[in-house]
Amino acid sequence: MTQKLHHHVFILGIILFFSACKTVAVLPTNKPLKNVDIAALVLKTKAKYPKIEKLRSRIRATYDDGKRKQQLIIQLRLENKKKVWLSATMIIPIAKLMITPQGISFYEKFQKNYFEGDFDIINTPLNSSFSYIDVENLLLGKPFVDPSVGRWKQISNPQYYILLPQGKRLGITPTLFYDPATFLLKEQRLLIPGTSRTLTIKYLNHSRINGETLPQNIEISLFDGKNFQRLDLEFTRTDFPNALNFPFEIPQGYSKIKL
């Protein structure tokens, strides 16, 4: 073999080697691939995240604990990484809630009570460390824990890509379920540390609005082995206005409560 031919073979070998080392493309499929390239899968899922600055929607919320069922209409306004505003009505306005990175405030008109505090109102009963960004992630169909951070493994399943973190972790351990055809998050299941409770968030349907894909139906449930509580959220009339206001002022004469 001539020196020139050796050179060509060497170059071809280099090209083939680096081609083989490239991340294998994860294509939409009806059934999940076995031993999928997790890094490539995560890139696909992140490409589906909605990119919005402001959002407005009407939510039909239904709470069910097996003993009673109650329905509310909620007006939602959201400004990315800044605030989430909710106004609930049962024929008439009954409560308002404001969530910011600094904390949570709400007031309700029946008992004329109000609350101002931090995220301990959520984290203490759940033994968790949720923050403002987790509230946004829940509403926008994003995972609470970034699957591109740390080590994860794939759990075999005929319907979904299921990712589970590896190694020791403090706090809640999530299990993430992704649709193999759309790469959308369909479910995140979280075990509450030190308890038998499981918090599950299911994204039952999505809608395409102005080029962005958003959850249309979210089911949030908490199960402790005996008792089951569920909150269903149905989003309608969603849009992305250029400007939004967030009217929130605790009325005079209301009593502050501790939770």
C-alpha cells in the first residue's frame, strides 16, 4: 500500500471514528427505544419547553378528596420568573393569591382572612424544598428537577421514556415520564421523603398556542397509602399578552392567619 493510500485510509478512519462518536439522533417513535441516549433525549425534551414572557389563562379547577368535590373558576396571570397571580371565583370572587420568588400571599373573602409568608407553607407538610420556579414549572409542563444535571437511568416501559436519578439525593426524588412521539413530559412522580406519600403530576393533554406547546389538562394527586386527594386543572382561553397587571391588595380589616 502506498504512503498516499495509507494517508487516505487514515483520514477515512478518523472520519468514521468521530462519526460513530456523535450523539445518536432520537427520533419520534410510537414506542420508546431501549437503551436510549439519555443526553440526546433530554435535549429533545428541553426543545419542547414553552418560551413565554407573559401568560394569561382561565382555569376550571376541580378538587376531590373522595368525600367532597368542589369546583372553582380561576383566572391565572403569569410573568416569567417574577410572579404568578390567581383569582378564584364561585359565582362571585372569593380569593386571590400572589406567588413571587420571595414568598406567598393570599386572602379570602368569606372569613376575611389573609396570609403572608414563605414557601414553608408548602414545604413543611411535604418535607420538600419547592421554590417559586417549581410553581412555574408545574404550570408550564416542566420537570421539577433538571434531567441534564447528575446521573439518570432509563426504566424499561412499553409506553414512555421513564427517567430516574441515580446516586444519593436530598429531598424529593422524581421519576419522569416522557412521550416517545412528542418528547413532552407526561408525568412526574415524587416520593415524599420520610413518608409513604406520593405526589403525582400528570399532563393529560397539551395544546398548541401561537407556536408554543402548553399543558391543557393537569392532574395533581397526593396519596399516602390510604387517603387520596386530587386537583384537576383545565386551561382555557390561554394567550400571551404583551402587558399584564397583577392587582393584589389585602383589604383593610382582614385578620392575619398562620398555617
